[in-house]
Amino acid sequence: MAADPDPHGKAATLARRRRLLSSSCRLFFPEDPIKIVRGQGQYMYDEQGAEYIDCINNVAHVGHCHPLVVQAAHEQNQVLNTNSRYLHDNIVDFAQRLSETLPEKLCVFYFLNSGSEANDLALRLARQYTGHWDVVVLDHAYHGHLSSLIDISPYKFRDLDGQKEWVHVVRTAQGGNRHIRKAGGVFVADEIQVGFGRVGKHFWAFQLQGEDFVPDIVTMGKSIGNGHPVACVATTQAVARAFEATGVEYFNTFGGSPVSCAVGLAVLDVLEKEQLQAHAACVGSFLMELLRQQKAKHPIIGDIRGVGLFIGVDLIKDEATRTPATEEADYLVSRLKENYILLSTDGPGRNVLKFKPPMCFNLDNVQHVVAKLDAILTGKHKAQCPADHVPRTQPSNYNSLVCSTAGLGILWTMQEARS
């Protein structure tokens, strides 16, 4: 077999990916994918050095390759990385720091590798505690890629085996806590996309329901490790004791490793030192205001929903029928990409522009993105030529100021299916 003349070129990488990976593992912008070789803050860079503003990546919560997070992982890797059956300080330090952000009732922690694992464990905890199987979920919610979670994710199961008889789908969570608790069920808050200050007003999205509301189980993933594979479940003593009563050990080889916990602690440090929760509130409010101005100007914009740096812009064909403008949304995302802005669509009609950038996304980024959005919608803007795009040699300062129901998905396990 002849050697590849350019084994690291974009075309060669794409060809190898198509040969070696399943086609179900899809790329962003599949017609013309971007080969990303570096990330810093809210920016990503391709193999040509072109700089893109990342409005998609809520995994790199405090910014791509944040130096303090990278340093924490590197330093701990040089000393020790092993499983959580050995006694070490990082896991208890991390649990303590997380407990300080949560209501006092949520005081028992389990560490895992991913948000999917966290939600699967939440199901096990809830079912063991209640002794029942039924689950209530929000419409269009997505809770992970394990089989147990596909079954409770309308976003996925409607295209697969359909809805199980023990799954009950509701359109809103309003008043759900009162009904679920009355039925003897437990409330699970999935904070995997929206936790850790992203909503701005609060550290956790469930706190938007009111100061008195406390879920029985909270799941965390994605942002907790800023790209490092770490996740967590927090619950009450009562739920944990019911799980422990089975006598079956819970063990996760990599969950709660010294490196994972060092990374998690560094993320919490950055959130606090750089005041990123307040930053998300400030920048998110500014983004919402500029988007509302665009709504008044462009009839294609329907609702603008969200809070903090988790915002959805609904694109519609007609205000009366509210028909999803799916093709237009796809076109807009493609044109933004040509202008070095990475955005994605979501929602049942794939017509919702979904903003969930790294938390260091700033006021200048907001003005730039909305200006490009406006120019494309007015049809007066030509795509910027790569030659005209000069990337910065250094990323913006991390300290500069500034709805998808899948991310806000909340599920409950009920004692009675029809209660």
C-alpha cells in the first residue's frame, strides 16, 4: 500500500475517519468539516491557523485548555493516578468543595466518568429507594447514550424503539415537585449541561425553581471536568442508605481518581477566581438583549429563550403557524461557520440556534456574533475570505466581562405510574 503523501492533512484525516469510524459518529458541518488542532479560551483553531469563536462547547466550561486546569492535571499526573479504593485526599477535598455549593441535604457523593454514567446511577438510586420503576421525563429531553437512558430520552427513543409503558412524558415541570413528592417519588435534577454557574443567577439550574426547592438527586458531567472525563452524583443520606442496604459494592475504576479530582478542584477554583457565574449573568443578559433587537428586525426569529449562557433562538417560517424554519437554521449555521463562528441547532424541528459557549465568552464576542447574524439575515453580507481573517497570536483575557429542554431535563421516579 502506498504511503499517504500527507498523513496529517485535512483530506487524509477525513478519509481515515470515514474508513475507521462508524457513520453514526457524526461530525459538525459534515459537508465541509473543520479540522481543529488547538483550542484556547472561547476560541478554536484549524490546521491553517484560522480562529473560530466557539458558541457550541459547554464541555470546556471555563475555556479550552485553561492553564490552571491543565497545570492541575499535569502536576497530579506526575505524582499519582489510581482508583478510588486507595485512600487519598483529592476525592474528599473535591466532595467537600461540591457540598459547599449544594443544599445541606445533598451530602453524599459518587464519582464517575461521564454524565451518562451519572444519570444511569441516578436511576438505580431512585429505583432502589422507591422500590418502583416508573419515570416521568420532560418532552424532548436527552439524558445520555446508555440503553437505560435512551429509554427515558424522548429526544432519542422516538427514532428507535418508541416509548416504554413505564415512561411518562410531560411538557413542563411546573408544579411537578408537588405532584411527584405527593406520590412518594424522588426528583432528579440533571445539571450536566446547565450546572456550575452557567445559568448566571445561580450555581445550579434547579435553584431557578425557588430557594425552597431541593432535589433528591443531582447529576453532574461535562463542565465538571472542563473536558476531562469526570462526573458526579450527589444525593441524600436516605437515598444513599437505601442503595447501601443491598450490600452490593459501588465501584468505578476511574471515577474519583486523584487526577480527575484535581481537575475538578481546579475548575471550581477558576469559577470562583474569575467570577464566571456573575460573568455568565452579565454576558447572557447582553446577548439576550441584542437578540431581542434582532427579533424586532427579522420576522424569522420567533421565541428567544434561556438564562445566563444557555440560550435558544427559535427560527420560524410563519408567525401564525410557527412552522420550524429548519432549512433556514441549517443555512444560517453554515454561513456563520464561513464567518468563523461555530454554532449548532437543536430542538424537535432542528430550528433552534443553541448558544452554550465556554463561560469566558465575552461582550465583544456577543457583539461580533450578533452583528454577523444580522448581516446574514439581511442578505447583505458576503462570507469572509480566509485570507482576510487574521487570527490573534494570543487569546482574549479570561477575565474579560460579559432552550434546549435536553439540558434542563428533569426526571423523577414515581411509586405509581398513574398518580
